[in-house]
Amino acid sequence: MERDSSQRKFSDKTLRDLTHRLNAGIYRNEPGEDGRFIWCNDAIAEISGYSKDELMSMKVSELYSRSSDRREFEQEINTTGSVRGKQLRLVGKSGEPVYVEVTAVARYDDSSGEVKYYEGIVLDVTSKVEMYRNISHQISTPILGIQFSTEKLLGGEEFGKTSHLLLKSILGLTHIAGFLARNLHYMSSLLDKSEDAFRMGLVKTSLLSPTLKVVIDLQEYARHLKGLRINLETKTFEGLPEVLTDKTAFTMTLYCILDNAIKYSFEDSTVYVEASRSKKYTSIHVRNYGLPLTKENIPPSNPNIFTKEYRCEDAIAFMPSGYGLGLYFARRIMQLHGGEIFVEPSKDYWTTFRLAFPTIITTQGLNHDSI
Amino acid sequence: MTQSKTVFILEDDEMIRGSVVSALNNAGFETCCYSNEVDFRSALAEPNTSPNVIILDIMAPIGRLTKDSYERTKAHYANLGDELPPAKKTGLRIAHDIKTSDQFIGLKGTPIVIYSILKEDSFREEASNLGIVYFVKGENELQDLVNHVIKVAL
């Protein structure tokens, strides 16, 4: 009996610790316009931006961006007894919207039969919602171009007049759709923090062939978008050792970095893609001439550059559309490779991002090492 | 009927700009197009500028992505002691200045249309508070925009 009790105590504590460590918010709160939290775990505080003390002293309805949403939520859960994966738009302490998915049940008072409290799990899906919104925005623009020009053609306009607009729209759409077709499931897994879904298949690979593929994919797009050239410095790949990499994941990473380079380059400039190796890393460098990154923009002064949805002030002002996700994805994937991503402050508007893979040490060792 | 009327357009996307210009030209309007905020504001500040209608994209870059434009824009805002404004609400910011700033005093009564891909209620509300019509690309047909321009330009 004693053993059972200590085991249960241990289990209770473990369960409590686990509950607080989970990424999912767990809560119990009172019904009604003035209902408050009875209990919540640390994740609720993290999701909302409020401290647990602040949460316990405020009305639950204050977390909703519209009070009518809270009423609708209660109406639904009171009618059916539960809700599953319901998406709600809350407002965090910062005032920014927080999108969550809630699965909850209503608990009833035995004697009165009235709702006593709600218990539920909350998942923060803000990044996903923002990503899909951005994707929708980016896809809509070339679709509109295609729609407009097709209508004009059907209205009898000469093909020559409309062809430039139509073809450019198709190129834009192909670029976005191609990227999504290859990478959407990866992006979704990374935002879910479910890297297991990645199933990284690390095999010894030469970096030249996937790099060449990405460069070829983006060359025409970059030229039409803003007169950019992408130079792949193949000589720097000569003698480059193979590295352990998941080819598809690496392709996506390089795509993100090169896409950024294209986006933030000054018009009619050149982006260089090069390789290098040292004892520690075998690396791909993407160097572009454009919006600079100062010492203040990058780590250690600013660790946010690789975090989700972060974009520098210059980037937001000069290039409005963007997910703020490319560098986040790139770093996560490089870390899953046991590698890293590096960036140095720009010099004379030249910025270099380096994708660094661990160098495989062979029995022969490496020649011409540099640090 | 509308031959002498001029529409100023701020739209950074070449595809959409081309479509809007073509539709308005077909309806008999002259058009002046700008792809970024700095160029658009400079054009509005020119003496004797009097567009009959202004069409603004909600999100447009502050300047061209060239070294020269970047350095000029940064220097301009540094002189003002301001940070670069975010591009998220460019159209609304410009519309607000046209309606309220003395710099654009001659343009206060000019009809303004926001032509946006964003559907957020807060943007529509803000536009409505400024007395501006808000069209959503894709939700409203291009011809709806042209019809509206014809109506307000008369």
C-alpha cells in the first residue's frame, strides 16, 4: 500500500511537471461573460503573453478580440457539450492577434445540471495561419494578372499587347506553386515543431548537383523579376568533399536563402553562390548586393533574425511581402543536419549567408584545410 | 467624356499595375503610375498636381530597391529623426496625409480608392473613417473599380 501511494505521488508530480512543460495550453475556466480561469498551465501564459497571475485575475472574455466570439463559443459548447479543434482569434498582451485551436468539454453541476466549468487544450496556430495568409496573398497576385490578361484576350485584345503580362504572371505563379508543392509539408512540420515528420534521410551527397538545380530553377525568375544574375561559382566546388545531407531538405534551405537574396538585392545586381570547406564545416555561401544587415541586425546583438516571423525594419519598408519564415526554416533544417547557418554584417552592401555542414573526416584527412 | 481626367496610381506589382492602367486607359482616362511611396509622394507634391482620382495599393514599398534610392530614403528619414515606416499600411498612411496634412492641401477633396489584396476588417474600417472606398482585389472585379473611378471622376 505504501509503495502504491508513493508511486501515485511520484506520478502526480510527474504529471504536473509534464502538464506545465507541454507546448499545448491546458486550462479550466468558468462560464459566462465574467468567467475567470480556475487553473491554467504555463503554456497558456506563453501563448497569450500574459503572466499566470495576470491571467488568473482577468476575465477570460478579455482574451477574445471580439466579445461576440466568446458568446458564440459558449453557445456552441453549451449546446453540444464539447468542441474539437475550433479556431479562435484571440488577442495577446502585445495587442497582436493570436490564433488558437481549442478542444474543450463542458463540465456540469450534478444537482443543477448547469455548466460548472470548461476544460480544454489550446494549440497556438498563429504561425500557420499567418503562413497560409501570406501564401494566399502571394498566389493571389499572379492569379489576378492571369485573370486580367485572359479577360482582355477573350475581349478581343491582341495577344502581343497582353503576352508580357500573361507570361510574367504565369512565371510568378509557377515559381510560388513549385516551391509550395515541394516544401509545404516541410514548412508545416517545422511550424508544428514536429521535426519527426521530416524523416531526414541523411546520405553522403555532393552539394554541387542540388545547388545547381536550385540556381537553374531561380535564374530566369530572378532575371525577369529585377534583372538579377545568379552566378554559380562552380570552380569553388572542385574537390569539395561530400557531406551527409537530406537532398530535398537541403534544396529547400538553399531555396529559402537564395530567394531572400533575390528579394533583397538591388536591381540589376549579381548574386554569387560559392562553396568552401574547413576542418569543421563544408559550406555553401550565398552573397548578394542589396539591403544591408548591420551588426545590430544580426546575432549576437539581435538573435531574432532566425526566429519565426521576424523581419528587419529595412526589409519591411522596401519589400512588403514576405513570410519572415525563410531564415527560421533554414536554421532549423541546418540544425537537423548537425550544421549551422552563419551571417556576417554587410560590407559595402554585400551580405553573405553561409550554410555550414559538418565536414566528414575520412581516413585520408582533408587537404588544403582552412579555418 | 473622361478624356481629360487623370488617375494617379500607386501599385508595386507590375502585373496588377498593367491591368489597372489598361482598363482605365480603355475607359478614356490618363494614368500616372508609381511603384513606391517616395516617388508617389514626390509626384503629389509637384506644383499644379491635380489628379482627378487617386488609387492606392495598401502595401507598397517605401522606395525602389536600388543603392541610390535606398541611401536617399534612409537619409531622408534620418534627417527627420524618424524610423522607416513599415510598408504594411502604405496606402492608408498616404491617404491619411492627403486628407489631413497641409502639404497636400489642394488634394483634400480628391477621391481616393484603396485597391488592396488584404481583406482585414480593421483596414476597411480605417479607410471608411477617412471617407475612402476600399476595394479588394479578386473580391471586386476590375470593372467595379473602373466603374467607381468613372463615377467619382465626373
